[in-house]
Amino acid sequence: MGSTKGLHMAKYGYIILSVLLCALGITLMAVPGFSVSLLCWMGGILLILFGCVKIVGYVSKDLYRLAFQFDLAFGILLIALGAVLILRTEAMLHIICSLFGVCILADALLKIQISIDSKEFGIPKWWLIFSAAVITGIFGFLLLFRPDESAQAVMILTGISLLAEGILNLVTVLTAVKIYKRVETNHDEG
């Protein structure tokens, strides 16, 4: 694999999956009667794919080494949780929203750390990551407590949380991932 090929795969994989998270979130807000079983399958697939992208990002050669710094362990966790959602769908039907809430809250907290590291590193738009992470963390926290037990309200809150998570990931990858190009120079000796 070329020196930046893995990083390109991780960055664009992150972008594509973040857009898919946003789309799923918007779908859940628009169709609060969405099938929970289908949500388990779709969520499981997205978690597995995100886990793989996070691991690729972690082993890549990101210039700043900020956006993917916590992604090895978190990527493995997402793959495991995605597999559980797919393989044990019936058991997960009642806790999927809480599971998403834990993942979203954990990711938001890690992104707050990334934003602080980005500020220290001199990235001017660190505050975008911080702001998006705080907002996303609030929705993840609310999703854990499900203030309204109605299924439709919980599905809408899940949609808002997934949309916020997708936006947070987009902001982070677009702000804190720097792909550098090697410049090959040819020096003639002679």
C-alpha cells in the first residue's frame, strides 16, 4: 500500500460513512415508525464499516496524527458491537437506541479531546470539532435517558443523534486530517 493510500481510504471512507449516518438520521426523523429490526441491521453494518475505517485510519500516515489517535480500540469495539447487532438482532431490539447513545457519547468525548489536541497543535478550526462534539455528546447523553418513552420520540431522538454524529465526523475529518504529498526531486549528479 502506498504511503498515503491508507490515509486516503480512511479519509474518504470516513466522509462517505458520515454522510450515510446523516442520511440514516434524517430518515429516522422523517419516518419515526422505521423498523427497529432494519435499524439494527443497518446500524450493525455501519458500525462494522466505521470500525474498519477507523482501524485503517489509525494505521495510516496522517500528518497531524490527531483525528485517528483513539481509533484502534474504538474501531475494534464498533466492529464487535456491529456484529452483535446483526447476529443478535432480536436481543438488541430494546436496547439499540441506548447502545447508539453510548457509542455517540463516547465518540463525542474522544472528539473533545481531539479538539483540545488540535488547538495545541495550532489547527485554527479546532473549535468546530469542539462545538460539534459538545452538541453531539448532549444528544448521545439524552439518548441514554430517553426522556420520552414513546417509540416515535425515541426514534426521532436517535435520528437527531445520528445526524449530529455524522456531522461531527465530517467536521473532524475535514478539519484535522492532513494528507501530505511527497515531492520527489531528481538531482542530476554531473
